[in-house]
Amino acid sequence: MSDHIRIRKLAGTWTVRSGGAVLGESTQALELSEGDYPPVVYFPRSDIAMAMLDRSEKTTHCPHKGDARHFHIVNRSDTVEDAVWSYETPLDAVAAIKDHLAFRTGERVTVEQI
């Protein structure tokens, strides 16, 4: 793994919410820390309501993790564009995040331990 990236399993139960809806809850969440960036929580896809996500045309590339596919969150109140990403075929050094989703948090999306 890249020296500046750390992945660890988080203790407890984690939830992600948007537009008043719970998108997912997990006891298998991972935290990815990368350099000076704030840590990011990754949820297993199996713990997320995938019906609330629409695949976006956006892709991004990280030289340490690989290519990320993005998704919009579609809920009753609105659509949060490109708020979710996933490294569907991550580089070997970060293989633990395969089949996981990360969420851009803020006013319209929250991730928290419950």
C-alpha cells in the first residue's frame, strides 16, 4: 500500500443519510486516510440502498487508488450529483475498498457513527 494511505475497519455501526432518508447502515465500514486529506468512510455496497443511486458519467483517476466511478443520490427531496464514488477495480495496494462506496459529505449528505 502506498505509504501515505491507511485503511482500517471502523468499530461500531455507521450510517449515511441524504434528504431525510437512510441510504445505508453498516458494521463493516472502512476508513481510508490519505496524507493530509480528511479520512473518508467507505461502506460495503451490500449495506447501501443502491436503488437510490444513479450511475453518473463522471469518472476520476487517482494514481494511488485507480479509476473511480461516480453516482448521483436520488431521494424524495432532490438529486445530489456526483456525491458517491467507488473504485470498482482498485489498485492492488488498496484492494480492501473494492465493492465499497464513499460519500461526499456536507449539508445534503451525512456520514456518522450511531
